Amino acid sequence: MPVKIVTDSTASLPTAIAKELGIKVVPLHVRFGTTDYREGIDLNTEEFYRLLESSPEHPATSQPNPSEFAQAYGELEGNDDIASIHLSTELSKTAESASQASREMTDRQVEVMDSRLVSAPLAFSVIAAARAAQQGATLSDIRNIVDDHATRAHVALVVPTLEYLRRGGRIGAAAAFLGSVLNFMPVLEIRDGQVGPVTRARSNNKAHAVIADHVRNRAPNGVESWAILHANAADQRDRLRHELADTLDATGDTFADIPIGPVLGTHSGPGAFGFAFVARP
């Protein structure tokens, strides 16, 4: 029987794809004050940004607890092996919670895998794993797929300010930009599982040029798959589609509208936009 695939809500996995491929998604949490929300279940993207604008308290995010993973694993039919693929351990303890739950499973093997990614790059990894599982891939095969995507899946994300990353403690190497980004928009990537700086852009025009250069540098042989991400920045989404995505000869999945959800939006803030892609080998 196929290996079952589990991931978390930071993958921003389109619902139709998750359903088609039988991928189980475990939500992370967002908390405003004393009110806790499960991402995508108790709080959708539109509601989150309204709260972010109106709440006097900055939200906090947290990983699912081990019991939530245990419940998710138990809801999967049969006794097939499970590949539980999650956002980078450098950014969250989600994989740690999954590992705790996996040790309690006695009737099936659960392997927790650190994708070293987040958002759409994680989604591409999970989708590839699920499709391989449908074709009979083993846990070892899927681990190789996840490791491969850790090196080939990329993102360039433009954030209007680093303040949200600083508040959430996820700023990583991008801290090098603090104090020097007045009138600039930082462009960030996920590098070795952490948030890292690409460069600074003075305008949206420059930011789009930086994203295009980033794609060319990271994908010299072309792009296999791509996705456009945004946090209430539909104009930037449409521009990325017209000026960049439509010029690429992608052979795999393409997603033209991936909203940056509550957990990632807590750290990126509103107005962020970016381009995720998988480089061809």
C-alpha cells in the first residue's frame, strides 16, 4: 500500500491538491491575546488580516501539540507507513511535536522529515512526495525526494518591513538588514532552512527585477514549477504573473495565487509578495 503523506498548514497547500493526493494537513496555531486559532480551520486568511489590523496585540504562533499529530496519524486508514513532512526545524518546533507523536505509534512506522523549507517550496516537496507514494515509493524514496527539493525549491519574498519578523523572532540572518533598510524593501529567501537576505530594493520595480534575477540565478536550467505568494497584494501578484511567470516554460505544477496565511503572515506582515519555484536539475 502507498505511504501516507502528512504535512502542516505552513505549506499553503491548495485544498483541491491535498484532497486529490490524500495529503493530511495539520494546522499550526495563531494566538491573539488569549484567543487561540487553528490556521485554516478557526481562522482563514481574510479574517486574520482584519484581526492583524485591528488587534492591539501582535499575534503569536505555535506548533501543533503532539496529541494533534497523534490524532492526525490515527485518522489515516490502514497501517501503511507515514511520511510526515514539515517546515524547517530552524523556524519552528513543528517537526519536534510530530516526532514525539510518532514515537507513540505502535502499529505503523512514521518518519518525520525536515523539509528545510516553508510555504510553497514545502508544498512542492510534499506534492512530489505524495505523487511518488501513489506510484509505490518507499519511505526511503520519499526521504530522497524531500532532500532533493531542499536544494532545488526556492523563494524570493519581498516584505515591506522587517518589523514583523523581528517581533516573531524569526528574523535569522535577515537581521543584517535591521537599521539599514530605511526607504528600502528587504528581499528574503530561505537558505539552509533559515530566513536569509537576498538584497534590498528601493521600489516595487526594483523588487520585481530582483525576483527575476533570483530565479535566473537559482534556476539556470529553467523552472520546473512555480507559485506566486502574496499577503493582500493582488496588484503585485498580477504583475508577477504577467512579467515573470508567463515567460517561464514550466513543466510541472503552477499556482498563480497562493495567499500568505496567518502563521506566515504573522512574520511577513501585510503587503508581502514573492515567487516560489523549483529549479530544473
